[in-house]
Amino acid sequence: MSASREDNTSPDAQLSSHFFGDLLDSIIVDIASECHRIAKLGLDRNLEDEEEELRLSTQARVRAADPSNSGETNSKYVVDIFGQTHPPVASEIFDCMNCGRSIMAGRFAPHLEKCMGKGRKARLKAARNSSAAQNRYSRGSPASTYSPYSNSTSTNRLSNGSTGVAGEELSNGTYEEP
Amino acid sequence: MRHSVNRPPTPDAAEDQEKEPTLQEIINIKLIESGEKERLMELLRERLTECGWKDEMKALCRAFIKKKGRNNVTVDDLVHVITPKGRASVPDHVKADLLQRIRTFLDSAAL
């Protein structure tokens, strides 16, 4: 190659651009080929599916925002985004880890309240078992369900906690009697 | 002597006299043989991916495919869709860097 130095700027730039364009074209073809392949094989989340999903989600959003559907009362009729309906009260049954009884999931929270502290028998039991720890519990709050020292003066609070159902549960007596 | 088969003259002799490889072709061969072309291409690919150019191009493709229907699209279609926008939207610093490297190669190899 006997090209002299002076000639190099313009044809040199042209040459560089040519090769750059060459590289770019190859890359563009690669990208086009890749997208084409993905489209043909349906690997990209199918475009029609995407539109369908968008439509379904806007529908769900409309239904959720609709004021005529108050969440609790109509929950039997509302379909969630996966197309499932849920009963208003959870009906699965499992064992309480505190007392070992079979409890329905929808009734678990009230059960725990009685089982663990709010009820009379549980509180008595807790008081006996942890007399040393009495002083550490917060004494001030009358609303506290874990007040272990309230043996004698607790009659008022008891009447709050024990409903007819609670009475049944407690009188079945699976706790050790103090 | 009888020629039983009609045979065109052996190409080599004719070709050498008719056509000299252009400067471009010579340099292209040098680029490829030295492995520099491959390196430059990988570098360019990496740069274009980093700056989001590749994603832009893929988005253009997807939009086109969506519009036209995925069974009616050819690779050629897509190339024609991306090429003008693609060439125009390469970031300046990427282009400058690659051009610089190519020029360096030309300087070192063009003798």
C-alpha cells in the first residue's frame, strides 16, 4: 500500500465510516433475526395475550373501584383477578398451636383471644404460671389482655370477654384447672 | 487433439488480470484475519446494549410485529424497519469510539 499520509484524512474517514456501517449492519441484522425468531416461536409473552391481560386487569380494577361492591358483604360474588371466588369466612380447619384443638380458620382469631389471654381461665392460668414475671408486665393499661395480676378485681373485664360462645369453649375445660 | 468436453478456460489466470482487490477489500481481509473485526463487533454490541440502543430496536421490532401480525413478518421487513432509525440513533460517543479504533487499525495495518 503506497497511500501517502497526506491523502489519508478524507478517504481514511470515509473508510472508517464504511467499516463502522458494516459492523452496525451486521448487528442490526442480528437483532432483526432475534426478534423475528422470538415472534415466530411465540417466546415473547404473546402479544395477543398481553392485550387480553390488559383488558382483564382494567375490568378487575373497574370492579374493585365500583362503590356498589362493599368488600365484605358481596365477597361471595366478587371474582378476583385469577378468576377465583372466596367464601366470606375462611373455612379451612387446622390445629391451634396453643391448646391443640381443631379450629376453623375464620374463627381462629377469636379463639386465640380466649385461648391465649383475654379469657378468664387463660388469664388465671397465666397468673399462676408466671407470678415472677408479674412485675415485668405493663401494669398501667386496663386494655391489656395479658394482665396476670388481675385475679380478684377482674370480674368486670370478664363480662366483656365471655360471650355465649366463649362460655362454651372455656367450659369444655382443656386447660388445666388452676 | 479432440476436446470431448467443452470446458471454459481455467478461471485463475483470467481473474488475476481483470480485477484487483480494492483497498476496501484488502483492509476488510486484514480486519477479519487479524481478529480485529470480531473484537470491534463485540465491543460495538456491548456499547449499544449498555446505552439501551438495542432495547429501542427490539421495541421497534415488537411494535411492528404487533401491528402487522406475527405470522406476516419477515426478517427482511424487520431489517428495513430498524435500519434507518438504528443508524441515526447510535450515541455519538459510541460512534466516535469505534471510529477511532478503526482508524487506529487502518493506520497500523495500511502499509
